[in-house]
Amino acid sequence: MAVHKITFLPMNVTVEVDDAKYPLADHGKPGSLLDIALAHDIPLEHNCGGSCACTTCHVVVREGEENLSEMQADEEDRLDMAEGLTIHSRLGCQAVVRGNVIVEIPE
């Protein structure tokens, strides 16, 4: 049980979550960036409902990449189709928070 801070850019909103309370919003993996964003009314698109079937929840990790779950092959394959892909890109529905993180939601 730990409390983590997640900052969402460009809106510059920081939320605190207790990982003992995952899932929060029941979208994507429990404790994922998407789960956390939706539970705190932060707009993060998710056309497939968080099932790793699209790239609308694409985010760019600015700090704390080591505090996210390891990327699995299905996420890596899906990310290849994301617009604005960077080496720090993740799918919000798959990246489970395990520490403090700053992410940017692309336009």
C-alpha cells in the first residue's frame, strides 16, 4: 500500500492515489493511467474501453517511467500505430502506476 502522485500535462493537474484502492474507474488495467485519469475527471480518450485495441489513450511519459509497469508485447505492437509516437510513449490503459509519474496527454 502506497500513495503515488500523478501529474497530467498540459492541464498541470496532480492527483494522489492509494494503490490499495485499485481499480478506481474500471477502465484499462486496474491502477493504469487511464483508470486514474477517469476516476479524477481528467479527459483521456479511450475509444476501445481500455482493452489495448486502439491508441486513443496514448500518453508521453515526461518523468517517472521507471514507476510504471513494464510494457508488454501487445501494448508495444499497438503503440506502433500511435500518432506522435516517441520513445517515451505508453498506452494509458496498460501503464500501471507504481510510483510518482508525470505524463503528457498529446493534443
